[in-house]
Amino acid sequence: MKKEIICISCPNGCALEVDVENGKVLSIKGSECKKGLEYAKNEILNPIRFVTTTVKITGSSLPLLPVRTSMPVPRELCSKIVKKASKIKVKAPVKIGQIIAPDILSSGADLIATRSLK
């Protein structure tokens, strides 16, 4: 089965054609650099993403605090992390980089604030 993806490892944005069979990458075409080859393998075999969302905050002028994971997590955990975050409520003040939920869903990633709120 051939899959087409766009590489985001560098500014080139190469259109990659990846031939996959039985969970194995057979060939990768279209990469202009080595980063594209590695990106394609990882994207097909073990896709990971940063999760960005919001959590509720009290005692602030804004009702929501933007947060993200401290590292990429497996793609299949992304919606579960967003759902878990929707149930979190923090109290102001919060500083940028502050850990809001350590090791969220045992992913190895912390949920951290991406904005300071008084």
C-alpha cells in the first residue's frame, strides 16, 4: 500500500510516497534529505504529536489556560489527553512552563502551561 505524506522535518516540505506492507516500510520516494527518510519511517510506524489544548482556570481574567504536552506523545493518546485536560481545573496564578498535570495518562509527558496568568 502506498501512502502519501508531507515531511515537516525541514523547510523543504517534501511530498513523500511511502510504500508499506505488513507494517514494514519497503520504500520511500521524494525525500530531498535524510531527515525525510527518518520522518517517513516514524510517521508510518510510530506517529507522535504534541498536544495543545486548554484547561479551566479560576481566579483569572480569562476562563481558560492554554497548555501543551512537554514532549510528543503517541498519536492514539492525543484525543484521550484532550479529554482528560477538559476535566482539569487550576487556580491562578500560573506561570508559563508550570506543570499542570505531571505524566498525563502515563505518557511520560507533562501537561504544561503555555501562558502566565495572574
